[in-house]
Amino acid sequence: MASLLPLLAFLWTAAATVLPHSNTVLVSSTAPSAELANCLRTSFYGTYGGSSSTQEHIYLPNEECLSDKSSLNGLSSGSLVPLNTDIEGDTGRLVWVGQAGVEPKEIALQSIDDAWNTISTRSQEILLQSSSSDFSAQKVLGSNQGQSHNQDYSQPIQLLHQSPTSMLLHVPSTYLPIIDTLLPYHLVPVALPTKPLPASLGLMVNEWEPVPNKFAKHLANVTKHLRFSPEIDKIVSDGIEHNQIRRDVRWLTGEAPSGIESRHSFTKGALKAANWIKEKVEATGAYCHLHQYLVGFSPNVICYYPSSLNSTEHVVLSAHYDSRGSFGSTRAPGGDDDGSGSGHLLGVAHAIHTQGVKFEKQVILAFFSGEEQGLLGSHAYAEHLHGKNTTILLQVQADMLAYHAPGEPLQLGLPESIHLPEASYLIGNLSQIYSPELLVGKTAACCSDHQSFISYGFPSTQVFERNGWIADPYYHNSGDLSQRENYDFEQIVSIAKITLSSLLTVAGYQIESRT
């Protein structure tokens, strides 16, 4: 436990977040639809789980809704879980924790009971350590502020509900920044939003449509009319540079002399990475800003390429730059997860600049933090975009692009669930045109930042390194470096060609004349 202390010592408390006004959580296999009572549809807090067979839909209905038994008509199954009165209205978040998608035969997976026992034990150890005289005298590894702050860890993490594959926790705001450090590597957290999701308030005539149909139709039409473009092929082939991506990934991991040991969202390394990313992308002609969303967390880095036609429509390409290390370790190089996605995104920015691309629609390159604590950064940004009534034509998240098992071909994994199928079809078809060396399939890997965008009704998907299960033996491990067997920069390059071609295809472009 001692190795955790530098990380835990002076964490700034996340901005106070009041839990929703509800006495009960409903966890169900039934998605919101026209068949459900309106009071359930308007209390929908999201869909969780990477596999369609084990997905859970979470509602927080009010007392009036539950007092009318007819409100529960249309539910195929579910569990009603009372919220502990000790936590109702208090600060903190409800956090779903579930399987990341690691191949079961490769590891001895803990049961959810065992995992909860581990979380509970480790949080109790933190409480005991925080009361010792020397706990507050230590400095956080890369503390954001470099100042001493005593934290109250006395309010425990509480288990509200569990299934064979997941659990629902109440995580006090003090523990929220470090929830990832308490989890076995094969489990991942996703924080519930603080208010019902607006996607559940939309028009539902026959069935639930989390993304408005007009966006699905638009992407299907784009796919229908796809043709090989020699110009796009030249842009992606000449613009995406293997050596550039390798240098950038290794700077982020600390394999190059950056001095970064961890990009955990509460470290100086994460702040250093954020400012370096901002500077790098601004040098390619973008305007970037640091998007702060919770006190103490390193910011999202949001970079804009303007529309040459003054369009108000957007295309978003994203990755998360924060990292997670071994269970109980403060070192987190994050070479694959998600240095590969962030390096790929920097490679796309580099190509936009060197090839003189000017987009007809607005393009956003987004580097998120807080992913490892529950998609916190991307959720805040997606909520922000929704609040501004932003039109997004496509959002693609790049998370873990570099690893494939020994002897396997280069691959591209697309989500099995929680995605817009038409967005995934487009990416798969672009792969066949511009990176035919990739074997395209589906992955049950869970959970990444595109899910935040789906929650707010945006057309989204993810690109991933492998079909099927997560196979990287250094997943959520302090050995996640790029200089190791089967870490394949060629696969990153091939996937970057696809994501850049998606920007060019959906956003439209012109090539700036150079004299």
C-alpha cells in the first residue's frame, strides 16, 4: 500500500457534485422505448457494458413514478435498489464498474464479490493511512498545485448493486480521482451523469433511437457513395508519418526524455502532457484551449480547425491522454492505453498541416483526461457541446491502437455495442479503401469516450487495436511502454489513415495552394 501514498497525499477534491434527487436506482436490461412510462424515459442515466448480452440500463425514477405500479410495465427485468439515506443529496458520483473486455482464459478473473472486497479493503487502508502523522507530509507525485491539502476519506465507498459482471458504487468526491487505483486491471469505471440524459427525451415512436435518425441516414448515404479518391489516398499516405507518431508516443510515455513518469489525471505529468499537446497541435494551424471540468483534474485539450465555408457542422476525432498503471503503482506510462491513440491524433494533426488541408466543416481534435476515472472529461465535454446545440456529423474515439497478439495480422476493432452502427460501417468501409491491410472485426472492449457522445445523441464510434478480447498483457500496467514485442507502430499508422480519411470524407476539404 505504501506505493500508493505519494499519489493519494494531497489530491484536490473534485468539484462538488450533488447526487440526483431520487431514492431508488433501477438497473434493468430494458432500454428506454415508447413502451416505457414517460417518467422512466425521462429518468434514464445511461447504458453500461461492452457486451450486448450483459448490458445494463440505469434509471433513477422519482418516488411518484414508482408509486404507480403501471410505470414499471414494459420492463422485461430489473432490480430496484434503494439509495442509502446517508448518501442521498451528498457530494460524489454513482459509478458503474464492469468488465473491460480482457480475455477470460488469459487471466484468473476475480468474481465481482472478490473485486468489491478488494476495493473495500484498499479504501479502508487509505483511510487509516490518511490519519497517520506523515501522510499529509508527503507530496503527490506531480500534484497539480504542489500544495498540502488534508482530505477526508472517512465517508466510505458504498456498494449499491451488483450482478455477476458488474457493480454500482457510490464514490465520494474524495475517492473519485483515485477510483481507478482501487480496481483490478480487468475492471473499468464509468461515472453516471449528474442529471438524466437528454437522448432519452427525444422522439421515440417505435423504438429507442439514442442518435437522431437523420445523422444515421447521412452517414449511411456517405458510405453508399464512397469511392476511392487518389487525392485522399495521397494525403493520408504522405501525411501520416511513422517516425513522427513514434517520437510523439515515446515523449508521452517518458521513453524519450520528457521526464513524464505518469499521465494519471492528478499528476504533474498529465499537466505537462496537456500543455505539450496544446503547443504541438497549435503549431499545425489549429486553435486549442484547455477545457477545465473538475477541480484538480488535468484539463481536456480541445483543438479546432475552422470551416473554410463558415459551416456550423462539426466532425470530432478524439483520444484520451491520461493513463493508468499497475495495481498500487504510481508509474503509468500508458504507451498503448492511450498513448497510441493520442500519438495517432498528433499524427493526424501533423498530416493536416503538412498536406495543406483546409476543412469545409469544422473539425475538432479532442484529447481527454479523466477517462480512467470513469469517462469524466469526455462526458463533461459532450454535455457542454449538447448544451450549445452543437451539430456533430461524426465522432470517432481512438483508444488502444498498437497491440496485436503474436502472429496476428494488423487489425481494426469496431464496437460490438454502444455505438452508432452507421458510423462504424463508414469506418469499416474506409478501411477497405485506404488501409486494406487491416482485418476488420468487432470488439467487446469496454469502455471509452465515444460512449459519452452516444449518451448525448451524437453519432459516434470507436477504433480499437484488435477484434475480440483485449489481449495486451500490459493493459493497465506500469510496463505499458512502446518498446516491447507486438507493439506495432505500423498498425497505428494504418488506423490513422482511416481516421484522417473519415475527416476528409465527412468534413469535406480543400488543399491550400502553395507557391
